[in-house]
Amino acid sequence: MVVIAYRGGMADLDLRLAQSVAVEAAHKAGKRTLAYFNAGVEVDEKSDDTPVTIADREAEHVVRDYLAKHFPTHTIVGEEHPDAPGDPNFKWIIDPIDGTKSFIHGVPLYGVLIGLEVRGRIDVGVIHMPALGETICAARGEGAYFNGGRCKCSDVTRIEDATILAGSITRVIDRSDAYRSLADRAKLNRGWGDAFGYALVATGRADLMLDPKIAPWDCAPMPVILEESDGWAGNWDGQQDIYGPNWLAVTGGLKGAVLAELGQHPKRETWAY
């Protein structure tokens, strides 16, 4: 069990230790998902018409149990199960399978996402891609790591040299004309979305990822991972708000140009998941 010291009435947490626990939890959950991957798993529909499987539910239980063992006083929030209330200053946010549709179709571009919000700011983040064997993690002030080695965003500074990604190209286009403008100028554009898109930006393999609509668990690890890899993640209005309504990850050299482009085009709210 992690020991938390109290100073001046507030708890101080060893972020490196929290990161280590989160990485281990993500690996355990990822192993559980692989037991169902490409195995003809049954698919249910949730009330919001999005799919869910036993792999999602079991993987979230794995993460919750492991975090609760090490941080019994913390709040835990996940996509598939009710919140576990605790100290509001320390909130774990979980997506057991980000990219369930990919998972269902046997596409390995899905991930386990874990973020730790400390007093309203994300200070620990993990992206684990079980089927690819890739893990990106960060703790605030400690750098970002890709499979154990330091990682950083690319040094691209021009849209014309950029590779840009979208979680759903059609929905990004429906949301704003900015994507079409960016894609027309970019060196390469692809639809590699969900956790994989963010992982590519954080490790310098792509330069911009756009999500037209998100929930907190879709992007909880991203602010600290992108900052510690010399990039930036936040919403299309330039705020680091994991509570929506949209999200992006971008290399530091492109942040200004991308936010300016997004700001030039009105956002439309004409669709929903």
C-alpha cells in the first residue's frame, strides 16, 4: 500500500510511484483484454448506442482493484462501472478499452487509458496498447517514456510537413471546416484515432490528433503525457479541459498554428454519437 504524507493539511503523493502503479494496472488490464481479442467476443449496446464487451468490463475491474489496493482513499472513475467515491483531491480516471470498435473488429489499435487528476490537474498518465506491446507513460516533472525510454514529440513546425490524424474523419469534418483546411495543407492525413493517435503524437510518429467529441476517460492521460513529451493536449479552444467537448494533441511547434486554424472556423453541434 502506498503511504501518503500530509503536509500543511494537504496530501502529497509520490508521482513516480503512482505512475509505476498505474503502468502495472494497465498491463494487467491489457492482458485481460487479450484473452478476448480476436476470440469472437459478444457485443452489447450501451444506452448511448456505443458498444461494450465483457473485456471492457473485466479490464476495468482489474484496474479498479489494483488501484484500490494501493490507493484505498482515492476516488476512482471509469467508463463502464459506477464511481468509487474517495478523496476528491485524488481522482483516477479509467478507460479499459479506448477503441472498443477497433477491438471488436480485430484491429490492434486499441488502448488502456489511466489518468490521475490531482487537485484538478492531470499529473500521471498511461497509454497502454496491449496488442501492439506499446506503453507510453508520464508523471509531471519526470518526463514521458515509451517502453522504458524517453520520448518526445516531433520538431515539426509547419502544417505542410505534418502528419495529422482524426478519431473519425467524417465527424471531424461535420464538426468544423478546420480539418479539411488542415488536411489539404498537411503532408499526410490518416484516420488512426483513439488511444493510438495520441500515442503516435506523443512519440513523434505523427504531429496532430483531432477528436471531435470526447468523455473524460477518453483523454485523461493526455495532458501530462503530451506536456512531458514537449507537446500539448487540450480542447479546440485552447483549454486543458478533459471534460470536453472536443480534444486534440499536437507537437509544441504546431500548437499555435493549429489552434489559430481551429479558431477561424465555427464549430457545429449538428451531430452526436
